[in-house]
Amino acid sequence: MFDWRSIDEWKRVVRYYQAGLANAAFGYGMFAAFIAAGLNMYLAQIVAHLLGMAFNYLTYTRYTFRGHMPSLPRFLGAYAGQYVLSVTALAACAALGATPYLAGFGSLVIVSVLNYFVLKKFVYRIGEVR
């Protein structure tokens, strides 16, 4: 699943987190803006998640996994699962007493680690080159 000895694998992880920083800034920025505008944190989460999906697809396809064949249906499926996980993490963080901003950040960290492996294994299947 992850080849610890592969330089290409580590380069891909670095690109994933570089793109991930831009994706996170966009998605969390949208989430925080919606919270500041008075939206409920769960409504803010879904709207920011949907907007972030389009942004993320572009950055991951053109930068992180460039040269590999993407699957839009698998990407949408992965992000549907990611959304369920992110809302669960959001609720768990909120239940622990975190503010909506901190709960959103905690959810982001938890989901980002798992997302790399899902994208690599199911969406941008390494070896399927364009």
C-alpha cells in the first residue's frame, strides 16, 4: 500500500500535502467564513465540503497524481465517504467541547491522513497512466 523505500512515493506524499495545504486553506477558509456568517457548523461543513471537492479534484489531478488516470465517479465516492468521516469527527470533537472552529480543524487533520491512501488506491490508481 505504501512503499516506504520508494523516492517516487515520498515525492507523491510531499505533493499531496502541498496540494493539501492549498485545499485545506480553501476548504477551512470556506467553513470558517460560513460559521462567521452565522451558518450552523454542520451546514457550513457540507457547503464547504462540496465547494472543496471541485477544488481538490483539480489540484490532485493536475499536481499530486499527475500522469495517472483519475476516476471521477471513484473520486465522488471517496469524497462521500470522506464527508461521513469528517462529520463524525466534527461531532466527536464538538462533543469533547471544542469550538466549531477547532472541531473543524480537528476533523480536517483526521480525514487528511486517510484520504491520501483512499485517493492513491481507488481514485488515481498508480500504474494507470494517461
